[in-house]
Amino acid sequence: MRPQDRIKSWLGEPNTLTLFRVLAVPLVIMLLMVPNRFTCFLAAVIFSIAAITDYFDGLLARQRNMVSNLGKVMDPVADKLLVSSAFIMLTSLGWVPAWVVCVIIGRELAVSGLRSLMAQNQEDVSASNLGKLKTGFQIAAAIPLLIHYPVIGINIHAIGMFFLWGALIFTLWSGIDYFVRYRRLLRG
């Protein structure tokens, strides 16, 4: 196999796309350590590309019949790392309320613990539809919040805050839904 074919094949692997999301995290963090219009925009672009891979890794896995337990576990972990890191950096810059980020990350940690318990009991640990909606709102909030600065007179930050409140609602709703659906695992 030619090297370019090997690279193309490797990049077409669902777990490679998930790994890209993890590798994007330090780039976004470093860019936000020196916030200005350029670095924030670049952080938003990298974050957006990484977020898009969330859709494609699942699509590729299903199309190519490559769904794996590793993918089911690593996909939500990569999402949590990407989104949580961005929100933590946004909090450190004073651009989002810390308590909202604490609720979002707290829910992520709690559900991750529940997923671990689910995996031990051979339950399906793939994301629920509410969980996917939650992730969509979190991403929709993070992108304009990362851009932060006004663009052609539009208050991009306000758009991000609108989606952040929606993300908070879906974060709480999906977290409660997980714990209600799997409460039997918590009892035993």
C-alpha cells in the first residue's frame, strides 16, 4: 500500500477522527491564552472543525460497520474534553458565568460515571438523542463565544450566550433523563 493510501485509510477511521478532537484541545487552549480577534477566531475555527468530526466519526462507523466499544466510550470523552476545555478557558477570560460551566462539567462527570456503571453491566453506552441535542447546543454556544469579538457590527457574544442558556437547559434535562432511565443500576 502506498503511503498516501495508508494516510487516507487512517484518516478515514472513525477513531482517528475522535483522536483529532482530543488533539485539538491543546491548540484551542493555547490560542485562548493570548486572546485577540485573530487567536479567538482561529480557536473557533479549530474548535468547529473538531466538532464537525463528531458527526463524521459516528457516520463512518455506522456506514463501514466499524462501531466499536472503544468508539462508543472515546467519542463522548473527546466531546467532553473539547467542550469543557473551551468553556473553562471562556470562564477564565470572564466571558461566561463560572456557575454555568460548573453545572455543565458537573453533569458531564456525573453522566460519565453512570456510563462506566452502564458499561460494567453490559448496557448500551452510546449517547441518547437528548445527549446529542445537548452536545449540539454546547457546540453552537461555544463557537460564537470563542469568536467573542463583534463581527460587522453583530454582537457574536450575545448569540453565544443565547445558545449557552439553551445548552444549560438541555444539559440538565439530558442528565436527569440518564439518571432516571438507569436508576436501577444505582440501586444495586
